[in-house]
Amino acid sequence: MKKALLLSLAVLASGAVHAQTAKTIKINGYGGTDQTLVNDLINRFVKPVMAKDGVTVVYEPLQGDYNKSFTTLLAAGNAGDVFYLPAETLDGYVTTGKLLPLNGLVSTTPFIKSLNTAFTRNGRLYGVAKDFNTLTLVYNKDLFDEAGVKYPDSTDTWATLQTKLTTLKQKLGNDYYGICLSPNFDRFGAFAYAAGWKQFGAGGKTNLADPKFAQAFNWYTGLAKNKVGVQPSEVSADWGGACLKTGKVAVAIEGNWIVNFLRDNAPNLKFGTALLPKAPSGQRGNFLYTVGWGVNSGTKNRAAALKVLGLLTSPQVQQYVLEQGLAIPSRSALTNNAYFKKTDAGAQNSRLTFDGADDGNVYAFTFGPQGSDWGKPINEALAAVLSGQRSAADALKKAQADMNTFQRR
């Protein structure tokens, strides 16, 4: 009887120790279509490895507005141990003090330098890019062939591209357009960067009166002259991919995300890709649209969280992401990847999207510390000029006044 009691106590004690040592790592990411891919890669590449360490990995995607939901969880102390960290809203999260600085804890050497910069503030690294996108020119080959105009290519300048688009419009007539022009900083800004403009100057202020900004603004909006360029809404579309789908617009300024859209929605459209044209300065500009993996500074399992982060950005996972065609992985060694050497339109688009990460003046797409309303004065100015409601000079003057008011808040 005494022996049986001792055995029972030993079993209970063993269970208690196991309960005390069991670890769980919770991961937060996007909901929607993204969660299927991430859930699959976690099951394939993360859970089996962590299970050997006695660590359970739980994936909890956040549906709807990720930034809104994540901000709430972070404030309440309920955010995951490891989570998505969008570069565009990084500044707001850094101020919470709830992101673990990763300097000395992870190696950034394997990753594209500009992506490391995107997640660094005041010398502190807060995230490791999981993947990224840049902008390219995606064009309808049939429209260029029909017009007898050479395809856009990576030697194009602003001037030569404009000539190609204008000629195409003249040859094909009123029912066709050269390029889809989004009235938003998220497309136009790449050209402002090409001209040498900086988003934030001294004291964090934005200068829209900078001649470099005006140069890009005048060129971009000038493409709308004679309807060479058209806003998406003018062809019953809501973005560049939908513009191409109409078969009436020759060029869209989009990232690698357009490939799967065209495959599913315009399977007969023959498309090609070129790098963005160079400004008169001789430089290209571009955005890095990127999301990183970050670690919660309050995690109780820091070593396990860091190991999960390492697995999520491992060469095996990056190869898997590349082959899914959703985004471009962040390791610089992928420049020699066999996938990029394929000749199909999707792989070629991926290659040029990858090349755009370090060609010219390339900066992370971000709104800065005051949030997404930062871009509103620029977007309103673009819309006003592209629709013919204001001159470029008047629109820029108003935009600067509105920006000043916003940044004084």
C-alpha cells in the first residue's frame, strides 16, 4: 500500500515538473488568404523542430485590420511571442517599448541590406524581413505589338517611357491608354525617390515644395495629358492589376502580387515586366513593401521565440515562399536561385521585383510616426491634378499647407 502511494506521488510529481517546463510559443500573423500559407509552412518547418525541444507552437492569425487588432493585443499584454511586424507601421510599435531589439541576438548578414534598414530605428533592429515586394512596370505585350511600339525595358528613362506610351496611345486611339496612374503615394512616391526627394527632413518635417518632389509630381501627373495615362476609376477598375485586366491599358505599376491575379483573372493576357524607368538624375526609385518577424520583449520564452524566428526566416522556408509566388524572400543569396532563371512571365516578374530592392533610391514604404494620414495631402493633390481639377502648382501649394497642419498636431 505504502509502495503504491509513493509511486502515485512520483507520477504526480513528474507531471507537475512537465507542466512547469512545457513551453508554448504563440505566433500572430495576418488572416485571410495569408494564413493558409503561413499555417502550412509552420506545420512543415517549425513545429517538428520545436517539438524536439518540448515546445508547442500555436499560430493565431488576426482577421481583419491586423494593425488595429495587434495594437490592442500588444497594449493588453496578450500579443504573441513572435509576430508579423509591418514596416509601414513600425514606428508606432517601437514607441510602445514592447518590441525586443534583436541586435546581437540574430544575424542580419544573410538578408538584403535595405530590408535590414527598414526594420532599424536609432541603431536598433526590431524585425527580420520575412519577404518583400517592390514596384515594376507590368505591360500588356499584345497592345505594344499592335501599336508597333517597343516594349518597356530596364534601360528606359522617364522620357523614353513617356514617348513609348504616347506613341502607343496615338496608334491605338481613344479606347486605349498607355499607363494606369494611381492617385496615391504608394505608387507615385517611387518616382519622387528616383528624383532624390526624401520623405522626412530636418525635425521630421515633409517638404513637398522641394524641387525634386515637384519634378516627379509634374512628370507623373503629366502622363495624364491627352489621356495617355488614366486613373483606375476611369476604366472601372480599383488598382493597376484590374486596369490591365480590361485589356485597354498597356502598363501598370505594381509588385509581384499582380502575377497570381493575372493568372487567375486574365489568363490569356500576355504580360512582360521591366524595372521602373530612371529619372533625369540617372537613378531609379522604389518602395520596399515588407513585413518582418518580430519578438515580444515580454515573452517568457525568449530563447524559444528567437529559435522560431530563425526557423521562419530559414533558407528552407524562404525557398518555399518563393515557389508559392506570393512574395519575394529576403535572403540575398536567392539572387542565384534557379527559380529566377526560368523564362515564364511570372518568374521573370519575380526576378525584377527582387532586383528592385537595391537598385537606386529604395526606401521602405512607411507613413512615419503619425500614421497613415501622413499620405493624405499627397493623395489629394495627385487626384486633383489627374482629374483636371487643379493645376500641379496649386495642388502642391495646398498639399504643403495641409501637410504642415497635419505635422503640427
